[in-house]
Amino acid sequence: MASTDPTVIAPPERRPRPRLRRQFAAAQSSRLVAAMKMLLPAIALCLIALVVIWPQLLQVGDSFKGPRIAASDADTLRVANPRFVGVDEKDRPYEIIAIAARQESESADDVHLDGPQADMMTEAGTWMTLTASTGVWHKRAESVDLGGGVAVFHEAGHQLATDTARIDLGEGTAASDDPTTGQSPGGNVSGEGFRLYDRGARIVFTGKARAVLYGSGTGG
């Protein structure tokens, strides 16, 4: 007669035999050795490739970062499209604009200008403009040295052209010792230099000057 006691009908626990355990461990070890034989050469190839291309990666990184900034550049003040406005001792306004400005430090007196333009107003309310390729604005002296080709335009129609010129913003004068050509509604003038007074109210050509005047002839 069969018994319903589970302790009687349950099959006894089967324990793995020692021989089977040794075979299973040996199989695992062989698979691990085979995997390492494939993995180690792959790691070695990756390390060799990294050593070869690492300098190129550094160069690519530097190109993305742009040129390195020198320690001297960190102290230089740079401004794009600057505009400086002031008045002289007679309260006549003047203005200096440029494409870019560079100043060595905050305490430096000179401001280097790219593409400067200086505008001055006369007491009569007319404007005079001077343009150049380069310039240096001396802040304390309120003067500007222009170079690289200077052009002077006066609201009355006068025009001058020379290589260099110096503007005294406080006095409202300009001067050059380079050959100068000028034209106006009344004629053309050339000289070895020029002196401009009272913000363009009077212009003097220095050295050997030559003038060609346009006469208003009358028929008769």
C-alpha cells in the first residue's frame, strides 16, 4: 500500500559526481584560454593604433581651439568699431571712429586705429572729415597721426590727398609735410605739404605750390 507521506515518495537529492565537476571546470578553463588568445592581440593592436594616431588627434584638437594666445596678447585691449567723442576748449565737438582699435594696456596713452575717421565741426557749423588706412590717437595730447594714405573732405567741397598727416583735435588744425594735392569748386592745387587752420576755414599749401583756377569767363 503506497504511503502519502512526502518524505517517503520524494526522490533523494542527486549530487554531481566528482568526475563530472572536473570535466565541467576543464571545459570552462579551455573556453577562457581561447577567449584570451583572441582578446589580448586585439587589445595590443588598439594600443599600437592609439600610439600612432595620438599626435594627429592633438593637432586636430588644436585646430578646433584656434591659435594660442600669447601672454602679451592677454594684456592688450582690442575693440571692434570703436567710437570716441569729445569737445575741444571752445566746446566744438569732434568724433573718431575706426574699424578696430588696439591699446597695450588701460594706462597706455596711445590707441592704434585701423581705418580711422576723424570728424570735426567748425564754429559756423560745417563739418570736416579726415580718413586714413591707419592711425595712432594720442589721448593726452588730443592728436591723431594718420598714415597709409590720408584724405580730407570739407563740407564746402574742398578735398585734399596726401600720405600722412597729423591732426590736433584740441586746436582744430591738421598738417602734413608730404606732397599734397587738393581740389575745390574753384580749381586744383598741389604743394609739398599743407597746413589746415580753424577746422578747415583756412588751408595753406607749403613749399612749391601750383594752382589751377577755374575762371568764370564772360562773353564779350
